[in-house]
Amino acid sequence: MAARMDKSKFLALLVLLFPSLAGMLVFVMLPILASLVLSFSRWNMIGDIKWIGMQNYQKILIDPDVHEALFNTLIFIAGYLPSVIIIALGLALLLNSKLKGKVAYRAIYFVPVVTSWVAVSLIWRWLLNPEFGVINFALSLIGIDGPGWLFDPNWAMSGIIMTSVWKDIGFVMVIYLAGLQDIPETLYEASELDGANSWQNFRFITWPLLARTTFFVTTISLINSFQVFDQVWVMTRGGPAGSTSVMMELIYKYAFSYFLMCYASAISWVLFIIIFAVTIAQNLMQKQRVENSV
């Protein structure tokens, strides 16, 4: 009787989940498998697909465009990741204190997170305009001649990083707020009795107990950073002079501008391997850190 009940429950769950599973199979799993097959092939979206083995991957190893895009992606990560974590943590600490109107501030800081990347990118293109932008106007008020930002190869990536940090700090801030509110107040009360100041509370209580939160935030932000695309495409399209060309933007160009779908698939799998390796390395480092602290 119990076996019949279990079987009927399993069939009911299978029927209920079938639409979602079918959609995932058709729109996610099959395209992933197709891209893997294409990465070992040559096809310009016309005619037959020709199997060429590892030639696409061999080309990636010596392709200067791929090297430049990977380097620019790493530059973006180096500027974006510490900035978004430090600023978001600072805001979380501020909004977790006894601040008047902190609920309104939380909502204000979270608004960019739910705003379209296209809208945010267009706004920041105007803000970073070297002649009519608000940022250069504000700099001129304190006697600083603002740079060309998105029109200057030396400053374009900085503009992309600023835009990305501004949009994402609200998301990271909320996660840190959840982590801060999970820390028992009794720990701070005990430290105050021992004469600890605010910096000592942060160093020996807050920061260590936020280790798991920081690990989660770092992992999610790092994965998203490797896949940066929307703001780059809307604001600079990889320019000027390739200074903001990143991996996802290069994949898009090869796939939908040059119609070299197979080569774009190979680059996307290389990017997947990089992200997978970095994520595994982060997990191993986190486990080792936990073991050392026990």
C-alpha cells in the first residue's frame, strides 16, 4: 500500500514538474549540448557543419583578440569586486545602526538593482559625457579637468566599473545586512564590558562572523563579473580601441556580428572552464580557511 502511495506521489510530481523540465530541456540543456558540439566544428550558419576537432581551441590560444578581452575582463574584476564589497559593507554597517530613515535609505540604494541595465547604462553615458556630463561638471567646480571617460581608452573601463558598482551595491548591501542582523547582540554587549571600541568590535566580531556572507558575495559577484556584457555593449561596444572589449562582448560579436557561431561557442566554453575553475578554487580556499580556524 505504501509503495503504491509513493508511486502515485512520484507520478503526480512528475506530471506537475513536466512543463518546467521540458522547458529546461528544450531551452537550456539542448542549446548547451549544441554549443559543445559546435565548438568542435566549423559552420557559418549556412550549409553543412564540418567537424574540425580542436582547431577552434587552438586558435583561441594564439588569438590576440581573446587575450585582450580576457585581460580587460580581469581588469574589470580587479576594479569592480573590491569596490562593490567595500562600499556595500560600509553602507550595510551604516544602515544597521540607529539611523533615522534607514528604511527609506535601504529602498533608495536598492532601486538601481531592479532597474534595467539598458536604462542604467544610458543614464551613465550621459553622466560621463566629457562635455555635458554631470560628473565632469562637478569636477570642474573643484578645479579638476575631467577625463574623456568613455571616449578615452585609459578611462573607459573606469566608467564601466563605476556604473557596475553603482547598480550592484544595493544587492550586496542587502546580503550583508542579513549577515549583520544574524550576529547576536550579546557578543557586542560582552565586548563593551571588556572596553572594546568600534574598530575592535568590527575586527574581532563583525568581520570574522561575516566570513560566510563575504564568501557568498565574492563568489556570486565574481561569476557575474566574468559575464559582464550589458553595460559594455550599451555604453562602449568594446571601444574605444578595444579598451573595454570583454569576453562576453567578444562572444556576442563572433556569434551575431561575424556569424562565426562555432568559434563563439569555443570561447564560451573556455569562459565556462575559467569560471568553474575559479569557483572550485574559492571553495577549496574557504574550506581550508575554516579548517585552520577550528
